[in-house]
Amino acid sequence: MADALYGDDPEPGEPIPAGRLCVPVRPGTCGLVTRLFRTPVGGRTAVAFTAPARLRAVLGADQPWIPLSEPALRALTEPLGVRELRIDPVLTAPRPATTSVPLPEPLPRPLTVLAS
């Protein structure tokens, strides 16, 4: 029990990537903005990739990105309440379709017969 309290585990459970991460971005009003994603249960998460090829394989060749370190990415997203960081995710859901759904045609108005 004392071992668990003092954290004598010689290896961390999750290795922290060293070096540059490829972070997806999108255009914002004042420049580029870090793209945030949702986990399968709906929580917000930051996403980063260890190589540009991995980013392109998941998000597509036209996805813009910037190089950032892991501490820098966490510092950018923490004020937004984002505490989770996913590195090299391989599964993503496709974007929702942006096709517009046609509105149903209005019902015809009933004829009103005026007695004269």
C-alpha cells in the first residue's frame, strides 16, 4: 500500500512524446487556431501527431498544422478547460454531411367559400 502512495513505479504508465508534435489548426479571426475534437463520450480533447504523415493519414492531406511541443499545446488548451491530449489517434468519425435537407412543401390552404 505504501508503494502506491509514494509512486515508486519506475516507469510511467504513459510515455510523453519528446520533440515536435504536428497540431491540426483551422483559420480563426486573428490567425490560426488549434483544432479541438470530441472524445467518443463527448469530452473535449486536443489532438496531435508525431509525424506529418500520420496527421495526413487521419485528417487528410489538406489539413493545415503547426509544430508545437506537448507542454505548449497543453498551455494553449488548458485555459479552455481542455485537459485531455490524444496523440496519434487512428480512428476518427467522418465530418457530418453539409447537405441541406429540403423543407416540405406547405400544405394547401383550404378554400373558403363566401356566401353571397
